[in-house]
Amino acid sequence: MNQSHALWALLIMGAITFGLRGLPFVAARWLQSHPLIERMGRFLPLAIMMLLLMHAMRGGSQGHSGLPWPELAAVALTMALQWRLKHPLLSLLAGTALYVWWINP
Amino acid sequence: MALSSSKAHLPLSALTLPVAMGYIPLGAVFGFLFVQAGAPTWLAVLSNVVIYAGAAQYMMIPMLVAGASYASIALATLVINLRHVFYGLSLLQRFPPKGLMRLYMVFGLTDETYSVLTTLPADTPPQKMFLLTALNQLWWVLGTLLGAVVGAQAQLSLKGLDFVLACLFAVLATEQWRHRSSAWPVLVALPAYALALVISQQQALSIAIGLCVLAAVFIQPKPVSTP
């Protein structure tokens, strides 16, 4: 890992994250007065999270040959646990553990 | 107000404890993976001080290893943290009007801190909200330090540990689903990604996001509004 590349990347990511979190504090009226923005606020977070999830699953499945059963099983387990128990850490670790166990011979 | 004012007397420790229980281990996993990927411990801690956004930090590990361009790192951060744009709206009146305290509280508005702050009664003093934000970040930093120190010693050759990011997205998606106002986002996202894959395997994520933004413009929600 190139340290100066990483350092710049950190600063960029920090600036973007801060900008996103700060936007409503400087542009509240604009955000609130547009029904389109409100609609996006209700639509996009779940849609984008699903996209990120599918993208990460696809990335995982490219690391091994065969069908994406380990990805599907690990994500199904994570979601089922989270839905029932609402314990993010437990869901996350159980899903990852199942995945790691599955793909390591 | 009787109900909510009883909540006002909850001590800081009771409010921050659930966050600590999540952040310390999650931070430790991040620190461990980051150091195993070849980063020095100080860089792991620094990333918590300047970014402080769990999912984005998990995502950046493989991107930094691959030497991804700044533009693609910036885009990925924008996408993953886009939901944070909508967090501040419900806290506008509650933050201190100006000053460093306000800036820091905006900076520290993570998913968990947001969800704790929004449950506090309206008369909660800003100082308390500020301390809560700072304590939450402290757990995240401590967890990372712990994980990084362990990760610097450990020799691990397990494949697939980075799938923890997919599982984190699965957890966040489940929580978004629990609080959904309709099933449309999922019904659109699945075919959007499939279609994007057909168009370009390389740019599938960006194309799919574009399709979802378009869908958000055109899908009119029912007039019955849910909060």
C-alpha cells in the first residue's frame, strides 16, 4: 500500500463525508422545498444499499470458481439474523464466518 | 412531555453503551483488516479521525490495496455516504447554532450517532449531544487501535475476510428495509443492476445508480405519506 496515496485518499474521503453530512445544515431550505429531493431521500438509501450489496456479492463471487452459493448463503444468514435479532455485530460476524469457512478448503 | 423528559435523565453512559458495544468490535475488525492489508497502525487510527464512516472505511481497504484512482475512491465514498445527506434535516433545530461544537457534531453524524440523537428529548442540552458524539467516536478509535495492534502481530491466510463489507451492507439494507416507505427501491434496484451488468461489467455500479436516480424521479409515491 502506497502511504501518500492512502493519505490523500483519506483526506478526500473525509472531505466528502463531511460535506454530505453538512449539506442539510447549509442548504436546508433548498432540500426541504423540493419534493423531488424528499422523494429521493425516501427512495435512494435502500436502493443504493441493495446495489452496494449486490456489487460486493459479485466481487466476492469473482474470487472463486463455481456458482455464487457462498455469497448468497452468507448474505441470507446475515439478513435473517439482523431481521430477527437486530444485533448488527452478531449478524455481520456470523455471515462473514460462514463465508470464510465455506470458501477456504 | 412526561414520557420524553424521563428519557432526558438517562445518563450519558446508558446512551453511549450500546454504541460502544457495536463500535469497539466493528472498529477492531476494521483496524485488523486494514493493517493486514499493509497499512501502518497510525494510518488506521488517522482514518478514523479524518473520515469516521464505517462502511466507507471498510470499502476503502481493497481500493487502497489496488491503488484505485482518487476519482473512483471519491465516487465510491459519495455513493456509500449519500444517505447521510438526509440525516441532518431532522436535527437542524437541535444542534448549537454555530461554532466548533456544531462543526464537530456535523462531522460525527454517523448512522448510530444519528439514531441515538434523534431519540433524545427536544430539551437535551447541546453539550450532552456533543459529548455523546465524541464518546461514540472514541469507541470507534479505540476499537480500531485494538484491532490494528492485533493485526500487526497476526499471520492470517484466510480468504474471504473482506466479505465483511458485503455483510455490513446486508445489515444496513435490512435496517433500511425495516423502515421503508415502499418496496419500490428494492424492486427497482435488482433489475437496474442486472441491466447495468449487461451494458458494462466495469461500470455496472455507476450505471445502476444512475438508473435508480432516474426511477426516483419518475416513480410517484402514493399520496398517503408515511413518515
